[in-house]
Amino acid sequence: MSQDLEVPACAEIVLEGEIAPEADLVDEGPFGEFTGYYGLRTRSPEVRLTAVTYRNRPIFQGTLEGGPPSESTTLRSIGHSAGTWAKLGRMNLPGVREIYITDMSCANFMVIVSMEKQFYFGHARQVMEAVWANIHIAKWVIVVNDDIDVFDRRQVEWALATRVQPHRDVWITPQNQPGSNLDPAIHPDDRNYPNIRTSRIAIDATYDYKGYEFPPLAKPSEEETARVMARWREYGLD
């Protein structure tokens, strides 16, 4: 191995190589990707290996990529959601309660945000724009009130069904947004880096600033629910 480099004690496998400034571009891929599809064939600089170092019986850590749900989307959904939360926090946007980048959107393409309060008209749209500003690959952003659990698809679907008027609450951009060259929904002619072009959609699934008051929710009171739950076993229910 190179005398200028040391192998970290915790490393399993270390590959050393060089990419020359004048390195030729060689074909790479296509590979099976996190979307569940094969990506495009690309061209990348050639790496010339100079050394391979590994411990006895090394462990190669990786994930089996493919369509969700998978171990890959589980890991990335958690990490991407936390990272987006941190980015929006640094923008000092008020009112945000939860953020979830869904596993079934390949842990990339759909972001659901709940807001504990909207302080002014257009607040939800600012949150949508903030998500897009920080996640170039996100195509869908759905904003809900804080009575909706962003991790429960049934509750999100209910909010979409009862709080959205498409002509009023759906925002679709032109095809002038950045995207991912691994997105199979983008035409191959529009997937060439760095000129990747896509469109995006945002949905305001809240009941705020719609120009009228929503009717009261038809559900039992907390007191009634507590009484039923206290006697649940008496009803012969598990």
C-alpha cells in the first residue's frame, strides 16, 4: 500500500486508487437502483487501483437495492427525514411539527409535513418551497395539520380526501425543476446530468386559510373514549 496513507484500524476493506486529471471516461452501469428499476448507462472517469487492503475474513457491508420496502429505504427514510428536519430548522420556519420522507416513495420522492400552526396565509406554501430548496430529488410535498399522523398512510389519505380541492390546493410546477437521473419517470432525454429536468407537485391538505371554517369533526369526546377504553375487556374484546 501507499507509504503516505495508513489503513484505519476499524476498516474492513480499503481500496486505494488514482483518478488522473486526463482520465478517460468509461461506461458505467446500468445498475439496479433504489427505485426498483435499472438506471441509465453513464460515463465516469476511470479509477486505477493501486492497492487493496483488508482484514482477515472481512465483512462487506451493503444493502440489496430494489423497490421499496427494503432495508435500504428503511435506513434512508429515517436519515433523510431527520436531515430535512435539521435543514428546515436552520431556516427558522415556525410551525413545523413532523417531517416524514416516506419509505414507499423510495425514501426520496415524497415528503409529508405536519404543521402545528399556520401563522399567516401562504405559510404552508413557504414550507413546501423550503422542502424543495433543500431536497432536489423530492417531487411530492404534502402538508397536513398536526391532528394527522404523518407516519399513518390512512390518516394522510383521509386528509387528502376531505381537506383538498384540486383547483385550489394542488400546485404543479413546470418542467423546470432539478431532479435525479435515476428517476425512471423522467424521459431519458431529460435525464442527462447536469441538465436534469423534472416537475413537482405540492398539496395543501390542511384546513387553514381556505376562506371558510371547516365543520366540526364527528368523533367521540376524550371523556367518552376514556370510559369505553376503561371497560374494553368487559365487552369481550382483546
